[in-house]
Amino acid sequence: MTEQERFAEDTKMVRGSDCQSNKDQGDKGQAATTAAAFVRSECPITCALDIVGDKWTLVVLRDLAAGMRRYKEFQGSPERIPTNILSDRLKKLEQVGMVERHEYQQRPTRYEYVLMDKGRAILPVLKALALWALEYVPGCEQPPEWFWAIGTETESTSGS
């Protein structure tokens, strides 16, 4: 198996059906495309960036991998993600199947968020980005030890 084939196999869950071309969907495809599944190009890099390529989504995924589950926990991150953006990113990740939301309190209604298989499949990309930044971006600090273990443990929660 070539390196490209291994990489494709390792990341197939990230791409899923969110990267179908509009021509494959027919004329209805463009009208039915939601913001979360919008596809500018058939390039796999572009398709991935359409889902996780903004300033905050990978930070939210990192926090989920670190064990954060509840909204208040995400607000405690050192990056101080604005609440409206945090809410938007969690909804987007849920829409594309990377995160699942579970109600844990009824009055007032509150939710916790859990990484699904599709979300866990992108964790090696976070590690690769961290390695790149440590090598080429001055001022980056070594992540905590738990960071290097993300994506290697088996969780009981699964989904696609």
C-alpha cells in the first residue's frame, strides 16, 4: 500500500459524503446544498477546508479531544472563543456528523457534545499541524502530554 493510499484510508471518514460534486447531485444539488455541505471544488483539500478551515473549528475539535463536553468548559479555553462563534461551530460540527449533541439537563435545557468517529478521524491532522507549527512558527509551545495521545485511545461511543 502506498503512502497516499494509507493516508486516504486513514482520512476517509473526514471526507464522507460532504465532498460530493454538484454535478453528481444534478441540478437540484446546488439548491439543496446547505452551508455546512457547500462545495467550491472537488479538490479534497478544499472539501476539508469547507468543513474545518475557519479560525475556530480545529480549536473546538482539540477541546473535544481533550475531554471538554459542555458549553461552559469550551468557554474556559485559553483562546476565549466568542460565544456566538462557539455555538455556530458546535452546530456546524453536529450538522456534518463530527459531533453528537446529548441533553444532560432539562430546565434549562443544556447539552453536552461528543466526538463521533468522523470527528475522531481528523485528530491525526491536529497532531500534524502541531508538529508543523512547532517546527516553523516561532513562539509555539509544546502541547501537553495528553495532546499527543489524542486519537489513539478507543472510546465506547461510536458513530459516523
